[in-house]
Amino acid sequence: MTLEEKNDSTYKWVMLALLAVTYFLMHGARQVFNASLPQIQQDLAGHGATDTQLGLSRTYFLFAYGCMVPFAGIAADFFRRKWVIVIGTLLFSTSVFFTGFADSMLMFFILYGFMNGIGQCMIPGAASSLIAQYHAETRSTALSIYQSALYVGILVSAVLAGWLGGTSSSGWRISFWLFGGIAIIWIVVLAVFLRNTPALKVHSEEVKPKFIDAFKAFAAKPSAWLLTFAFGMLVFGSNCFRTWMPKIMQEKTTWGLTPASAAFHAVFWFYLGSFIGIAIGARTSDRLSPRRRGIRLTIMAIGLALSAPTMAFMVLVPTLWLSCVMMFFFGLGGGFFDCNLYAGLFDVVAPRYRSAAMGLYLCGAFFIGCPATAVLGWVGQHYSLQTGMAIFGGTFALGALAVFVARAFFFKRDHVE
């Protein structure tokens, strides 16, 4: 092994740690909104903060993310990925920080919705492309570690935001200032320690494909479209859960939960299951994929199939402990899917198109999933949040069906070495 190879072997894990912390902060910044919903609604009650309007804030975030993520994928292919990540972190961190000063729903729509969505969409494509470039034999494991940062970020921010929100009617603002401020500081760390890594090279020339070529490569793969639909179903269902489950648990008066304990239970059991699911799924995928090429998709489909009934049961059962058990298995299924969220797509997309394909993948999924929180907010305002949550568990069943179809009928033709 040469000195350069040794340096790359060390740096690939340093790079993964830098990107994982960034992902942690991204999703922590998302969850502070979800965990603080009842307190935000109380504080801004005179400014139109209904369930429907609060759900729209999250919908605008997903809409902005879905609109801009293809352009973020193109930027990651045409510009140095380090600076795409740094600029995205700058946008989302400042928007989250200033959301803490919001005194109207319009400010929430602009800062938390649009600006935050545009900033966050710039990071996943560039980051996953860097990880895939440096981690060839350890790809599922590396991407799973990266994905696990999502779970840690949501768990930590939920508990912290729930506790701060319970301290006063405006305690939710401190959560936004805290996570936004830390992310602003993290920009300096990324700028200093993240390498300005060039794209993959072919015949000594950087790979900079045209977007139309990337789109054609993606469009020619039925597996890619079916995986995008399945991911969209997961985005729809999981955003309903992440946004509204803390409020649902607080409204169950017989359970006697404080804002902090409701925020804790609404994420801990789910992400405990996700951690276990992602660890089992990642190791199984990496070990079996050389012999069974379609194993990643099989595991993804099993995960979605497990999530469908457990999402419904977790809001219908009469006791807290049964709900926690259901959330654990719901998270286990999500972990099976998440461990191959990107690696499964990369099995059917050529390496030179990965960043652009990620943009299309995320764009399609977020457009499918973006109405979720507003629709469930409307259902909750006029009927019942619990009923809506139980019904929307069916989205995971539709996603599982799409992955099974991709695996059975198209994967063998679409697979890329």
C-alpha cells in the first residue's frame, strides 16, 4: 500500500464522520419543529397556527426540497462537491436559526419551509456521491453509518426540543437557535477539513456528464422509477409519523405524558428499531450481494411490508407500552429500507450518473411525499389525527409492492456492476 493509499484509507472514514455530523444537524433541525408543534401552536395561536397551517410549513419544506434537489444533483456533478455541501449547510443553518425569531406563519413558510428545504437538498447527493467514491467494498456499511446520523439527530433533537418546549410557551425558540447556531459553527469545520475531491476520472478526464444523458440513463431503468415511487411512499408515511406522532401522544390524556416524555417516546422506540434494522440489513446486504445481486431490493421490500401494519397499530392500541412495541417494529422495517436507500439505487445506475440520479430520486420521492403533513393536518383538524395516521400506513404497503415488482421483473436487466 502506497502512502497515498494509506492516507485515502484514513481520510475516507474522516470524511464519513464529517458528513455524518452534517446529516445529524440537518435532521436534528427538522425534528425540533416536529417535537415543538404543540408549543408553537400555543405561542402563535393568534397568528393562524392551526394543524393545517403547521402541516403546510412542513409541506413547503418538502416541496422546496423536491423542486431544487435535481439542480443540487447537477451542481454536485459539475462543481466541487465540498463547496456544494458547505453552501447547503450555510443556507439551512441560518434559516433554522432565524426561524427561532418567527412571529407569524408566513415567516415559518419562508424560513423553515423554503430556505431550509433549498439548503438541505444540496447536501445528500454530493455527500452520498463522495461516500460511494471512497467506499467501494464497504459501501452499504458506510452509507448505513451516514444514514444512522439521521436517527441520532432526530432522537437528540426531539428530547431536547420537547424539554425546552415544556419550560415556557416560547421555549421552542431556543431549540431553533441552538441547532441553527451549532450548524453555523460546523460550516467552518467542513471548510477546513473536507477535501476538495474531484469527480471520478475516466481516461484521465473528470466525469462531467450532461444532465440529459443522466436523465436518459435514469429513465431507461424501470427499477429506478419503481424505487423512486417506493421511496416516495416511505417519505409520505414517515413524515406523517415524524411530524404528528409527538402531538398525538400528548393528546392521549390517559397516558399522562409531558411534552418532553411524549417527544422521547415518539422517536426513541422507532429509532431503536431502526438502529437494529439498519445494522442487520447493512451487514446482510454487504455479505450476500456478491452472490445474490438483488438482495438489497429484497431487504428494502421486507422493511416496507413490516412498516405498513405497525404504523396503523401504534396509534390504535390502547396502552403506551403496546404503542412503543409497534413503534419499535415500525422502526425495524424502516431500518431495513434505509440501509439500502442509496445503495439499492446505485445497483441500477452507472457510477458517472450517481449524483444526478440521486437528485432525480430525491425529487420524485419528495414530490410524492410532500402533501403528507398538510393532508394529515387537515384530517386531524376536521376528523382525527389517529385515524389519518392509521390509514396512511397503507402507503408502505404500496411501496413494498413497487420494490417487489422491480426485483422480480426488472432488476436482472437493469443491474450495473
